Amino acid sequence: MNLLYLGLAVLLILTLAAGLWRILRGPTPADRMLAAQLFGTTAVAVLLLLAEASGQGAVRDVALVFALLAAVTMVAFVRRSWTQDPEDEPYGDP
């Protein structure tokens, strides 16, 4: 069973090549951010698989911290890149 978990972890790491390609070639910043979110999600999945394979519960805690950081990063990106209507700008031209 441990070999299965390790094989799945390697497969997930190999799928990050597609995410790396999207980060490098993404046409918009949103595409790049979603690819970075893929990296975070995959890291959590790999850590959970490795925790099961090794039997160490502390690795699960690290995976939870990564999941929280990935969510906070996405919220920060959305708040920073959200564009408002020009009429809503407080310092816009009259």
C-alpha cells in the first residue's frame, strides 16, 4: 500500500509540469495565479499521501498549514486585482 501512495505522489509531482508551463506562458495574471493555486493544492495532496505512506501525523499538520496559506494567497490576489467601476473611484476625474 505504501508503494501505491508513493506512486500517486510521484504522479502528482509530474502533473506539476503542466502547471509550470501555464505559469511561464499564461496569457493573463489570473491564469498564472490559478496555476500557482494548482501548485499549492498538489503540494497538499502530495503531503497527505506521504503522511499516509510514512505514518507520520505531523506531515498532515504541515499539509493543513499549506492549504490555509494557499487560500489566503488566493484571497489576497483577488482583492489586489479586483477592478472597480471607474465611477466608484473616490479620486477619479469629475
